[in-house]
Amino acid sequence: MKTNSILTIILLLAFHLNAQTINQEIIEEGEAPYLLGQIDKSGLESDNYSSWFNTNFEDYKPNQKLVNDIASDLKNYSITVFMGTWCGDSKKEIPIFYKVLEACNFPMNQLTVIAVSSSSSLYKQSPKHEEAGLNIHRVPTIIFYKNGKEVNRIVEHPTTSFEEDIKEIITSNNYKSNYQIVSEIDSVLKKKGIKGLEKKSEKILKQFDGKVTSMYELNTYGRVLYSKGKTEEAIAVFKFNTKLFPKEPRTYMSLANTLGVNGKKDEAIKVLEKALEIHPENEDLKENLEVIKSH
């Protein structure tokens, strides 16, 4: 009898620990609570998240014609979502995405949702690193798989609507997600490394001339690389960004600061001095230069 009681306690403990792997909530003093790791809809409907999740879920009315077009074929896919409960785009888009999936009667056992961190040490990462190798630089990122292979993804927000974007993915698959320049540079770095990016930089600059809306497209990607310990790759991306946005002082500061904290003070000073030749009146650049010189 005693052995059975011990076994029961062990099984209950194991069940409890397993249950804790879903919808883990992080509560730190002075910070807003957030979910981290694998989650599901019940986690998003819980007390600290229901105000935005339920409101955006209920407010959205799916396009029934498009739902009818995609519902059957969509069941042939599995979907992985990376999001942040701290992220404004995730708060807006993920409730809508759930609403569309439910309208399609999508099998929820084919959906995996991972909540990532915003902390500098775990930036856009999860404790089990489900994002590893997947180039998760913006959230939400919604990846569609078929037969175990990635088919396409929606990054940050739909280009048109979830219904229309999904239809294009599962029919012609001519769909192009947001932040194509990040996809291009990430592919070059993985296949050819930093030297490959240096060789292809002029070609990529011409390819994306006038097509990148903000320096933050690559700046955020560089931050993600840096948080994962890929310092040299991050520096290469920040250097490329100064060529893509030479009139944007913040590109030089991102590059210089990364160089500076990694023991490349002289190189960081040169970057900022060059930037001040282009932007001689910029006080942020001047201040940044003095800070780096003083350390």
C-alpha cells in the first residue's frame, strides 16, 4: 500500500510539472506579467491577457467567402506561431488569427504557439529555443508547414488580410511576406557567411533600393543576432544598414555601440567620425562619440 501511495505521488508530481510547461507566466517585480514558452488559447484568455485577446477576437469578422475557399486545404498544414504577449503587433494580430482558424475549423492539435521573451538576454527567444534556426526577428511570425517542411510564413502582420494571405500561400504560394530583405540577408549569412554578405552587398543594395521602409527592418534583425551570441554577424548587418540608410544617424550608432562593447573602440570611433562628416550637427552622434572615447 505504501509503495502504491508513493507511486501515486510521483505520478501526480510528474503530471503537475508537465502541466507547468504550458502557459508559463513570468511575474517580476515592477514589470508587466508575460507568458513564456509554449502556450495555447486558454493562456491568452487568462486574467492578464484577456482584455486585449478577447476584445480583438470578438471584434473581428472573418471573410466567409475566403474562409470557405481555404478551410479544406488549410487542414493539410501544420502551423507554428511565435509571438510576445508584451508585443503590440501580437496583441492585435494573434486574436484575429485565432478567429480565422476557428472559422476554418482548423485542427488545433496542428497549431503550436510559442511565446518569446523581450528581455535583452533572451530577446525574441524561448526557454527551449524552439525559434533556433528559424530567423525569428519579428513577432508575430506565423510559419506554415506541409509534410514537415516550411512552405511560407506571415511576418508581423498580413500583407492584406489573414484570409487572403493564407489563400495565396496554400494555392499559388507566390506570397511574399514583410521584411524580405531580412530573409535575403539571413539566407546569405547561412549559406555564405559574412564574407558572402560582403561580396553580395552591392547586388542586394540595388535589389532592395527604395523597397525597405525603415532602418529598423535590419536593425532589429541585428539585435536578434547579437542576443544569440552571433556578434560578428550582427556587426556585418549593422554595417550593411549604414549603406542602406546612410542618411539615418541611428544606423551608425547601432554599429558603433556594438563595436565599442566588443573591444573595437578605434573602429567604433571611426564609424561615428564618418557619420559626423555626413551629419555634422547631430547631437546624438556627438554625445555617442564622447561616450565611446571616454571608455
